[in-house]
Amino acid sequence: MNEEYFERAKLVIPGGVNSPVRSFRSVGGTPYFVDRAEGPYVWDSDGQRYIDYVMSYGPGIVGHSHPQIIDAVQQSSGNGATYGAPTLGEVEIAEEICSRVEGVEMIRLVSSGTEATMTAIRLARGVTGRDKIVKFSGHYHGHADSLLAAGGSGVANQGISGSVGVPTSAVADTIVTPWNEIPDLDDSTAALILEPLPANMGVVPPKENFLQDLRIACDAHGVLLIFDEVITGFRLAMGGASQWFGVQPDIWCFGKVIGGGLPMGAYGGSREIMRHVAPLGDVYQAGTLSGNPIATAAGLAQLRLLNVDAYEKLEKTAERLSDGLSNIFQSTGIDVVVPRVGSLLSIFFTNQNPSNFDEALAAAENGIYADFFHSMLKRGVALAPGPYEALFLSLAHTDEIIDQTLEIAREAAEELT
Ligand SMILES: *Cc1c(COP(=O)(O)O)cnc(C)c1O
């Protein structure tokens, strides 16, 4: 059925997909169409089961179809889908987020990560009265015009550094600078935006004390520091990357995990920063479906499943997977590195951890990932169909599931040699 569905899809949806990362463009072949998912598994339209390491690129941190999330969605949807008036659910999830992330005193809910980063930039410009923004190459911040320069994830997969249709004027105030080098900031810069743990060019961690040094550099010039925690938020730790690395930005962006699988994003910060947002202040941002009651119910149910024990378990699972993969490739003589921070990891078929976007691109050039991807897929393990994505784990990925994955990876690695 996958082939048939894909043929139909291509007639009515560009490339047959609603987000380019889902296309098999960089690995070749036909995408599997998902029929249903449960725990660590997805089933495609042919009934083939896969152990899933895509997990919707991050939202699925407790496993697919978790009964408590299904229950929350069912209960909420019975009360109507959206009203255009505030609900208690919005207050509850805002309180939950503020209590988890030290430094976040107020939060505004939006409907995607893209909206969160786009608005964070507007807010930073509004607060500082400055226009220039600085981003790191290989960091992906969604698809808003001003942030679409030298992005990771699907932008990198497609081999385009940005997009046609973005006027020069829209990126005229965007400075792109290499990751892991302190950028030149000055008093005309509104914000420095980054993924505190980049996970859209593979996982390319910050060097020792790099985030601390960025904080100092920003403070020296009155530049607002924006952490795009759309992946790391509520995944790396209870308080996300800012807790993990011990550095607080001025503005946080969230997405993925906070929606429990439904569309939701958020941006937040201190009261002093957030008082600039309309209707309190002059930075305008709105949304018909912002704080959607079903999404807030799903998000809150998911957050409540994520306690300290859950994060410990996720990290142990990730360690088992990354160590296992490293050992397998070592024994088959294939060069591979599996960088991991907390529960986030990725695979590069090279002998040294990349430390910036150029090195990550060079590491993926050999095309080995595509062969490995297909070797795994045909044996029932779904990785992301592109070399720059992280592997996403969930609480449903038990040690047994990891060991099954490693057995399959051993066969796939032997096939590669
Ligand atoms: C996914 C992602 C975004 C964009 O979020 P969407 O919900 O896809 O719009 C922004 N920043 C980072 C770091 C992401 O991983």
C-alpha cells in the first residue's frame, strides 16, 4: 500500500509529504505510510512493524498512544475543540512549565516551534529596539523567513542553504556564524539565537563552557540570549538544556514535547521580558488556535509523566543504545561516532565527532547513512530518513527493545562491510 498511497499523495501534496524531512529524498525509496503506533512501535499501511526512533522528531517522549494522553485527549475533545476564550487548561500548563524551568516566569502558548522562534525574535527586537540577529550555521529554528539561513534538519537534507522566496531584505539583519566559536557581537544586535544542544545537524554539543561564554558575551553588549529548546525542552531534563548546562537565556522557545503529540509551541522568560507581549506591551502576537484545549490537555498529561526518574531512565536507555552501536561498528571496522548528551544521540559515519556544521556536512558526505538506514528499515527499525536528525527515544523503549535494535544493527553493519 505504501507505494500506492505515495503515488496518490504525490498528485495532491508537493513531494507527497507535508514536511520535507519526511520525504526519502536523501536516502532514496518510498516513505512508509503510518497506519497506527503504540509504545515504541509504528505500523505501516502494509502491516509491517518498526521500532520507531523518529517519534515524530521529538514529541513522543513517553511512547506512542500513551493511555494517559489518550484519556486526556478524549476527555477534552468531548468538551469541544476550540472556543476563542481562555481555559483553565492553559493556566495549568503555563504553571507547570514555569515550575519546571527556572527563569521562566511567564509563558505564551502558540501552535508550533516555528511560531515560538519567530515571535521570540520579534520580542527581542521589540525589547531592545535593535534589528540585527545572530544565529549559528547548522542550527534549525523552524521556517520563518529571517531564520531560514544555513539551517540544519530538512534544510540541510535538501542541500539548500535557505529557500527561494525569502527576500534578501528578510535576511538582511540575520548574521550566520560558525558554531562553537564565540561570535562578534555589538551594540546593534538584538539577539543571539541558538539550539543550546544542536540536534538538527546531528548532535553537535557545545564545547566546554561555551554557553557560559556566550552568556557573558551577550551581557557585555546588551544582546538577548534566546535558547531554542524546541527539541531539548522537557527532554534533556525537567528544566531542559538551561538546567542541564546551568546557563539561563533571556527567552526560551519550546515545542515538540510540550504538546504531547498535538500542535503546540511556546515562548517564555522573565516577567520583565514578557510584559512587552501584547496585550500587556507593544509586541504583537496572536493565534486562533493558541492554547488549544485538546493540545494543552495532551501536553499537560505528558509533562506530568516526566519526573526525575523518567529522565534518568531515558538517559540510561540512550547510553545503552549509543554504547551498543559504537561497539558494533568498532567490531565490524566501520568508522562511526555516536555523540550523545543525556538522552539525545545521533550517528555519524566518520572517525571524529563533528564540532560544527561544516564538519557535520563533511561527515555525512560519504552517503553511508542511506545504506544503513535502508538496512535497518527492512529489518524493522525506523530511523529518520536523513543523516542530520537525532535518534529519538521514549520511555517505551525498554532495554529489551534496545537490545533487539542492537541485534538488528549488527546485521545491518555486517551488510555494510
Ligand atoms: C522542530 C524545531 C523547530 C520548529 O518547530 P515546528 O513545530 O516544526 O515548527 C524549531 N527549532 C528547533 C530546534 C526544532 O527542532
